[in-house]
Amino acid sequence: MHGNTPYNEQQAVNSRTLLELLPYLRPHLPRISLALLCLIAAKLASVGLPFALKKIVDYLDTSGASALTLVPIALLLAYGGLRFANVLFGELRDTLFGRVTERAMREIGLTVFRHLHQLDLDFHLNRRTGGLSRDIERGTNGISFLLRFMVFNIVPTFIEIGMVLVLLGWKYSVYYALIVFLAVLGYVLFSVFATEWRTGFIRRANAAESRSSSRAVDSLLNFETVKYFGNEEYEARCYDQELAQWEQARRQNRLSLFALNGGQALIIAVSMTAAMLLAAHHTLSGAMSLGDFVLINAFMMQIFMPLNFLGFVYREMKGSMANIEAMFGLLRQRATVSDHAEAPDLKIHRGELVFEQVSFAYHVDRQILSEISFTLPPRQKLAIVGGSGAGKSTLLKLLFRFYDVGSGQITIDGQNIAEVSQASLRHCLGIVPQDTVLFNQSIRDNIRYGRVDASDAEVDEAIRLAHLDHFVARLPEGADTLVGERGLKLSGGEKQRVAIARALLKGAPILVFDEATSSLDSASEQAILAAMRDIAKQHSMLVIAHRLSTVVDADQILVLDEGKIVERGSHQQLLAQQGRYATLWALQQRQRNDNA
């Protein structure tokens, strides 16, 4: 067994992982072929070394050899030349193949990164950022290790073993070849079975490391919340529990490594001793010269030293395969929301948004939206209000196609958004989210994220429109001030104005404001509302609001309750109806007067 997975199933997983690597190597076949030629040349030089050494020893052992002559000098020069050739071709092989490894790591890392951004919201809501980053890091490093050692150690070692088996059987005795063959076979079989047993411990250690990393990252990202509730010790205890599981898995891993190393060392020691006893017997009986004895010893050392290292390489390769499999597992994740084949781009003519009988449920037993229908005409402002859990945020997720509708359709200028490319859809939508999360970069860079090719002048104009210019002017570094991790150096209102400036810079024909003034004081709110009124002249605007004072100027207001539109009309029309909107308005007005 292999962890909790049958051995043959793991072999299938490893084979699949290797096959998934091939497309990244295929473009580099010429360079790989040249590296393999250098490998063979290096091994030919390596196998020639013991023969040169034998000739030197035999010549020096003869009674007539009393001074250096042309023959021993030539042999010594040949020995030095073979050793240099072995190193030179090995370095050439490393240099040629290093480019292949680095390019494969880059291409696979980029592929995984792109793929993660293409997965749907469900995946990212359930992921653990720390564990995910560790999976990617270990996977790319695993590719480097796998390719490097497969080409630099495993293949060369078995080429050399094959050459030595043939030479020993042909030039000396089949018994030497038999000793080497049985030693290699026993070593490989023992290493394979023992490593398969150990890989379960490696997987558990990696899983424990990912969990502890995720816990640490999650805790540090929520540093403020930890401080608010004084839960530093609780977080430390939780982290220590994860580390304790990692420690136990590492202990099991270390003890199993001791058993593996001990068995491998025993096989090598027995084989070396047997070969040298046989060589000593043949030398003393006169069947072989002293040079032959040295040659046999050199070949044994030459084979078993890399073979001993081969055990380490195989163990690490198995770990690398597990890491690569985890990373390729991310690539096999499929988004539930995907574009149709050759989906056309969305073409904006007027900017009219229509929801037609839209229903949606995250789970079959809990309906979120029921037959929602409304129209946002071009260059008008439509507001959606309602209590928490009414379904307002779900409407936005459907509009951005984070999820597909259960029934009905959403159209923009008559085009069903489910039939156009997601990239073109989101290009036509600008948003100021309720929870503004910023990159740990400058204010200018965060605003330019709305349109990455915007000039500094265009960014400055967006700052002015978002009424952020007075705040920026007071900062020592102005718009180049860093905002900190997730924008923690800015207040909630400042972050929202950065988000508004970013949305304005994008210049999308349809703008969505999700509680865009929830963190602003009254003065800032009025300034933003004035800017929004100016924006509405050029854009269609969909506004999600809890504070009703921000939507009194909307052309149409929808009141959402438990996933259904219960009222619709302008501010004055809804007040006249004396329904749910009028009740909410009266309640908020009393709260405002009480706080005044």
C-alpha cells in the first residue's frame, strides 16, 4: 500500500504526471538530444578511467619500470584527459539541460497561475491561500528536481552500469557481472518498495506543512481581528496543534528513512566485499594482475557511489512526483462557469441591462432569487435596496458571471451574457465593491489597476472625480504612498474612494456601486453622490444600497426582500405607496436625527 492509495493506482498517477509534463518538454527536444549526447560522452570517459588506471598500475608494477618514460607519461596524460573530458561533458550537459528545466518551470508556473484566475468563485471561496501557494512552490521545485536528477543521475547511472556489466563479463569473469547485476537489482527493488512505504509519511508531512502554513497566513492576514478579540494565544495554540501534527509526520518520515538507508548500505557493503574477495582470489592465483585488481575496485566504487546517491534521488523524486501531482491537480480543476466554444465578444451599443425572469439557488434546498425582472435603460441610475440576505449581492455575482443563472437570462444590449466571453463581459462592467481590497502598492498603482495602460494625467483626473485629491495632497509622498497589506494604512472611506477612482478610470459603459458610500462620512458621501450624478450622464449605473439617502435621485428603485422584488418606482412613488420602502426610509431618518 502507498499511504491510503493502492500501489498500482499510484503508479498510474505517476505515469499520468509524467505524461502531463511532456508537452512542456517537447519544444526543447533538440537541446535535450544534445544534452543526452554529452551525457553519453561523459560516461564513456568515466568508464575509460579504470582501464587507464589499470595500464598505469601494471606498467609501474613491472620490474623493468625504473624511471618515467614515454609510455607511462602518455598513460598518465590519457588518464588526466579522460577525467577532464568526464567533467567537461558533464558541465556541458548541465548547462544545456538547465535551460530546459528553467523554461519548463516558468511555463508550468504561468499556466497554473492563469488557470487559478480562470476558476470560478466557488473554488476561491473554499481555498486556503497558504496551502495553495505551498502546493505551487513545491510543485515547480519538484519539476526542477525531477528533470534535473532524472537526466543527470538516474539515466547516467544506468548507462554506466550497463557498460560496466558488459565489460566485466567480457574482459574478466561473468561472476563479476553477476555480482554487480544482483547488487543493482536488489538495491533497486529494496529502494522502490521501501520508498513506496515511506511516501505515505512524506505526503502526511507535506499535508501537515500546508495546513500549518495556511493557518499562519490566515492568522496574519487577519491580524487586526486577532488583536480586536485578544486571541493571540488562541491563534498560537491552533498553530502549535498544526505544527505538532507536522512534527509527528516528520518523525515517522525520519525513522523510515533510517530503515531505508540502513538496508541500502547493507546491500552495497555485501556486494563490494564479495567482488573484492573474488578479485583478490584471482589476483593471488595469477589469473589477474594487480592492475586488474585496481580496475575491479575502481569499477565497484564508480558504480556503487552513484548508486548509493541514486537511493536518495529516487526518494526525492517520489516526493517530487507527489508535489507535482498536487500542482497538476490544480490544473485539473474545472470551472463550473465557462465560455462556450468560440464565444463572441460582448458588443456595447447603448448600455441597456435587462434581467428577465432570473432565478438562482446556491443549493437546491435554498432559493436565493425568484423570477427577478427589471431593465436598466442606457444612462440611467437604477437602485436596488433591501435588508441583509435579500439577494442584492447575488444579483451582482450573476451579472459578473461568477455563477450562471438557474433560469431566465441576463442581457446587455440584447446579448445573453451566458453566450459571450467572460473577459469581454467584465471589460464592459466597472464596480465599486462593498469590501474594498487593495494591493500592497501605491495609491496610484491601485487606481491604475482599473486600466493598466492609463497615463498619470488620467489617474490624476480619476482621483479628482473621486474627491480623493485633497486627501492625496496631504500625504508626504502623494499618490505614490503605499497603502499596506490589503490597504490597511487607509481608512474605510479612503479605500472606497480609491475604489471609486479605479472604477472611473476603467471607463466601463455600465458601472456598479455596491454599498459604495457605506464607509464615508456625510460630507464625503455628498461629494461622492455629486460625482456619481455627473457620471450617470455618460454611464448606465446599477447601485446596491442600504443607506436610502444615497439613492433618492435614482430613476428607478427596486425593493428586494427574500429574493423577490416587492416594490418598484422612484423615491417619491415608493414613499407614496406607504409600503416597505417608506418604512425603511422613516426608520433611517429617525436614526439620522437621533445621531445628529
